[in-house]
Amino acid sequence: MSDLSGKVGIELTGIDDTLIYASASKGFKSGGFQGQFTFNPADLAGFEEENLYAYEVGFKTRFADRRVQVNAAAFYYDFEDLQFYGPLFDSPFGPLFGIANAGDAEVMGAELELVWLAGPGLDIHIGLGLLDTELTSSFHPGVAEGSELPNSPEVNFNTRVNYGWSFGDRVSGDFLVAVAYKDDVSYDIVRQPPQTLEGGYWLVNARLEISRSQDRWTVYLWGKNLTDERYRMQVLTSSIGFGESWGEPLTYGFGLSLSW
């Protein structure tokens, strides 16, 4: 088996504190043979290589005396013979996992990142991701044409605010709060079982610390998932049962660190 891959790109750097770029690339994932348990010898047939044609444009720029940086990008991925691992094969005991070429797919998206030095000790980071995925043609009866790809939320959002300050010359404080959002997602597109759909959710984390540089100690309080959101990170369906992986519930703690 042989293939040719590569990447070409251009960059424009003539504008002060700004980079504009574009790229086109092609890659592949080798084909292979099933190594899974099955009741049907036909399921052991080999699968073809996967090809990806990827295109991206974007820019990075700084302004306001370099206190603000904005990074933005848009991309388009064209998959041919997309390989998929999941409960693809039927058996007397239910679906069995394996690898097959699910079909052709398209992925379009955009990303935006803002970094703002808003004031003395105050940093603000904001990120936004938009994604649209579709299986444009299906090679497998269990995967419907037009399905969204698994684990592909349409919206991802995150922001982080960090504020640091000083008490005199030796004691300093730092407060960080981070908020993130993940849109609705399907963890399994094979036969589209409703129990594998997960709704959108928010996560809030925070940390407060006080340090004294002369004595080399730091005390801190931290909390994760402060709203105690219940969310699943993965869902699996197979012939041996149904499995879920849940995210951490509300957790918090206290710490002390010393160095010498």
C-alpha cells in the first residue's frame, strides 16, 4: 500500500503585529483487517484507507499596545472512506465492535481566541469553537447518511479570568475562575440510540491562592464543577451491556505547599 501526502501554505507578515495564513494538506490513515470477535466471517473483511483533504485560513493579530491578541481560523475537512470504530456488526447477542469504512464526511468549523491584558494583574482569555459535521454518504447500513459525527458538539465555549495582586513587597494573591460550555453531543451514531445523546452543560472551576515569596509558602483553595453539573464524558453500547463514563461532581479542597 502506498500513498502521497503533503501540505502547502502561505503566510502574510507585512502588517504590523499581524499574521495572515492559509494552508491546504492531504493525509491518510492506512487500511487494515478486522481483529474483532464476530459470528460472521464476512465481518472480517478488510477496510480501505481513509483520506483527508484539509483546508484552513486564519489570522493572528495584536493591538491596543499589544494588550489584546486575537487569533481566528476557519477550516474545512473532506474525508473519503472515513474509518469508524464502534458497534457496527450484528450478532445473535447484539452489536459487536469493529472497524469499517462508514462513508464520506465533511467537517466545517471556526475558532476564535481572545487574550486581553485588561489591567494591572488582570488577564482575560476567551475561546469559542463552532463545528458542523455530516456524513455525506454512508457505506454501512447501521450508519445513516446525514448523521453528525460522534463527539462533535456544534458549540464549545471557554473563558478564564485571572487576577493577581500584592500585599506589600512579599505577599501576593491570585484568583482564577474558569467557565466552559459544551453543546449537545452524540457519542454513538450507529443506529443512533437515544441513550447516547448528551445535552449541553456548563462547568465552573475556581482557585484562590496566597503566597509569600520570602518564606516560600503558598496556601490555596480550589473547587471544580462548582454548580455540581451532572454530565457524561463517554457512552458505550455493545453486546455485553451499556456503559457510561461520568464527569467529576462538585469537588473542592485546600492545600499548602512549602519549598526550601
